[in-house]
Amino acid sequence: MYDAVRACLVWADVKPERGEFKTHQGITVALGLHLVKPGIFPVDTSKAFQRAQFTRQVADYDVTPVPLAEAARSVHEAENFVAAASALVATP
């Protein structure tokens, strides 16, 4: 999903400022500011990116495993997110 956001930002000709695209937080802010706020990318789809980020952090750093249902939801949302991003970058 991270790379899909980067592709959308490149498509929108958004140039990173001070390395803002180097972190997940920076990508999240750039997604909201440059693609969601102007109405180019769907709000609900961008929220899936934020949920996936949270789930990834829990999986990476928490001692409690991510529940299977939550992981399955993240996979489903990631597929939808990448499809939306692919559709966006396919438009001229």
C-alpha cells in the first residue's frame, strides 16, 4: 500500500518536501493533503491505509498477535486500496 500511495503521488506530480515520503507518517500526511483533501482519492479508501498501518505496527511491535479476522480485513482492504490506486494512475 505504501508503494501504491507513492505511485499516486508521482502520478499527481507531487514532489516530496524535506523527505516527507520516507516514512509511513509522511506518506499518510501527503496522501491526505494532496490526494484526499482535493477529492482525487476516496476518503474511505485512505482510511483503510491508516488502519493497515496501525495493524502493521501492532503486528511488528506488540506481543499480542493480530487476530485472524483483523488480518483478513487488512488484506481485503489492501487489495481494494491497490485497485483504487491502480485505477487512478491509469488515468491520464
